[in-house]
Amino acid sequence: MKSKRAHILLPDDLVKEIDAIVGPRGRSAFLVETAREAVRRKKLLRFLEGDTPAWKIRITPIWSAVRGRGCVNFDRRARKSARGSGAQKNEVAAGHVDFD
């Protein structure tokens, strides 16, 4: 992976704590790992606070069977179907159930 040099200033006490954990030769790797975790966390928080759905209903197999029928009706039928054979249980678990 291509890298770019960055000049940053850290407080002396923080550098001493980092060095105590990873040593002076592990400082850069530690800061990269910590920055990646912080970026990932910020992106996740931004996503969770936003209005974007986690998945699209039209491409999720289980929800295509549910649409227009209501979750209560779906739940009742899924439980009834799950009481059947092992193959039916696997279909319910995989989301490939046709209730028509």
C-alpha cells in the first residue's frame, strides 16, 4: 500500500505512553492502526445517524415474501412452516419461502 509522510505534533506525555505500549519503533504502526479504527468508527456513527437503510428490501429474499402482507402475518406463517420438515426449516432460515 502506498504511504504518504505526515508531520504531526504529539504531546510528550502521549508519546511516552505510546512508547511504553509498543516501543519507539512501533509508534507509526500503532498510530496507523489507531487512526484506521477511529475512521471506521466515525463512518459507522455517521451511517447509523443517517437515514440510509442498511439494505434494500427488493434485493433481500425474505422481505420480498413479506411485502404487502405485514410482519405479523409473515411471522405466523414462518413459524407454522418451520414446524414442518427439516427442508422447510432450512428454507425459512435461508429466507427462500413462498407463502402463496
